[in-house]
Amino acid sequence: MSVDARRLIESLRSGIPPEGHVRYFTVGRLSEITELTTRLQQGESGALLLKANYGSGKSHLLRFIRETALKEGFAVSTITLDAKSAVRFNRMDQILGAIWQGLEVPNQLGNKGVYPFFDWICQQARNSKISSGEEWQKITNKNYWNYSKIIESPAIFIAIRAWFSSRCDKNLIQDWLYQKSTYKTTYLYHELVNKVNASYRYEFSLNGNLNWTAYTSKPQIFSFSSQGYIQSWAALRDIKTLACAAGLRGLIILFDEFEDILSNIPNIGHQEIAFQNLFQFFIGKQFQGTSFFAVTPEFIDKCKFRLFSKNRWDSSYFQLDNLPTFEMTPLDLADLQELAKKVKDIHGIAYEWNTNSSFIESGIISVIQQTGNIAVQDRTRQTIRAVISFLDEQIEEN
């Protein structure tokens, strides 16, 4: 136990709770946390802006939502939209690639992406209960694999069909879905269709290949950027469909640093497309799952100022005022004390010493009173670091 606790403390030294323990170190904002938890437990779909100042807990709350959603049986993907991520919100193919890369399923701690998701889907599908289920039968056309009644994107059907056959280069599929390389249609068709067909020859002989021919003859079957990114949106819906067919409750997408769409998209025309994509998530027609966008309280005003300063007066942008929002209150001193107690208890376990003395208690109160004067946006992180530093000093002195 002390070894695990010591790892937690080492992670906390940066002021950020470690992955897998965010819920434990989430304090205060009881009504807000209850509201979010209820939303996840009830599987409520739609999008929500999470408003908080920089450093005031947006990322922490997203991590809290991630842990809670995985616990509640959802697939989850977290995307950071900063300059380093090279993801532009006006490019749905890039967004889709990032969603694939951040995709997680419950009980797969640390494993993200196409590999664990498709492996898990196929593993579940080989369970007789799942494979005989109505949703999987619709996905595979009763296991003939020549057509899908509910997978909307030809590319995704071809990908999961090839993966399930085990007669394909899985690295190729992953690279293609991540949008990291450009592949010619003829090459993808040869690798993911022609080679794989041998696995389903018996099914074809029973059911014919008419449906399959019609399905794969669609134009741009491997492109996620053509025709207004129509296949990117379809693929996003398909991820949710696959997750639900395998027994999960749905798909939740978390967008961190969403403010960056104002700085990393210099072209106003592209920025307009980014806003339209944002509206699509909130309208819910293109994606019927759940999504959260972390922004600052000034986000809406910044967006409107940017658009209007470029003489973009389209009335649709007034939708920004009507987007559902969830604004977090900063932690007060009582909340910081509760957080400090959790850190103190873990520190005692980690280094096997008694942290329950009155001297330690009074010392921590003094630390919190000092950090309580720090600007709100950095108060919580600095409090965690200051409490650990104080406890470290007491071990050294004793």
C-alpha cells in the first residue's frame, strides 16, 4: 500500500491528481459534481460547455468526467486542441483521427486508440450473447459480412470487417483511421477488401455478393474529407454504434483547451467552419452521443468579437449565446482544507508516519491560509504542492 501511495504523492507534486484517482481528489462543488454525475448515469446525450478560468479546474473536471464515464460503462475519448495537437476544428477528418487516438473502453487502463477498441469489439463479438444480439446481427448482416444495416460509413465497415477477419495489417488500419498518412484507394482496397474476402467466401456463396458490391462501389469509400466530411460524421456515429453493440452505453467525447480554436485557426473562413462544427455537436443531428467542451467564461464573448470584427454578422452565430453551459465555482478555503486532508492522509501512508498530530493540522491550516491569497486560477494546484512540501519538511526534521 505504501508503494502505491508513494506513487500518488509523486504524481501530486506537480499539483495534478494522477490518472485513475481524479475522483478521489475532487472536492467541493458538490451540487455541480452531482449534476454531472447524474447526467452521466442517466446517459443524457447532447453537448455542454464547461466554463472555468485557466488553471481553475477545467482539465481536472474533464478528467473527473472521464473516470466517471468509464465507470458507468461508456467509451470515452479525450482530445486536447492546443497548437501541439495539430488538430483543427474546421477539419472533421482531423477531429475524427484525434477521437480514434484518444478512444478508451472500461477496464483497459492506459490503453487508447484503434487497437484496443477494435480488439475489444471483436473479442466481445465472439461471445455468443453479443454475436447473436440484434445490433451485431445488423452490423454484420447476420454474420455474412457483405453489408451492414446500421454502420453508415463504408470505410468503418470495411475496417471492422477486415479486423474481425484477422487477415489484414492492423497497423495499416490504425494509421489510416488516425489520418496520419495518405493511402491510394487501390492500395487500401487490395489490402482491406481483396485479401479479406477469402475469409468470407463461404458466406458469399450462401448469400451472394450483390450487397457487398453495391456497398464497396460507393464513391470515395476510403476518404474522410470528401463531400463536406460526410463520412467523418458517419464514422463518429459508427464508433458509438459499435460500442453499444458490444455492450457499452455509448460514446462520450471530451474536448480540452477548446479556447484554442480562436488562436490556432488564423483564417476567418476556416474559423466559421469550426463554429458550424461546434453547433453540430450541440444540435445533435450529426452525432447523438455526449460531448463536453472546456472553455473560459469569456469564450462566447471572444468568439463573437472575433466574428463581428471580421464583419461576419450571420444570425446563426447568435446560437453561441444559447449553448448549454456549466460554470464551475472556484474552491473556497473549506474545500482546500478537505483536499489537503486527503493529501495528508496519502502522504502518511506513503512514508509510513503519523500525520494526525495537532502540529501537522495547524501547519496545514497555515499553508492553506497562505495559498488562499493566490489568484484563483492557480490556487488549487499551488495548495497541493505547498501541502506536500510542508509534509516533506516535517519528515526531514523528524
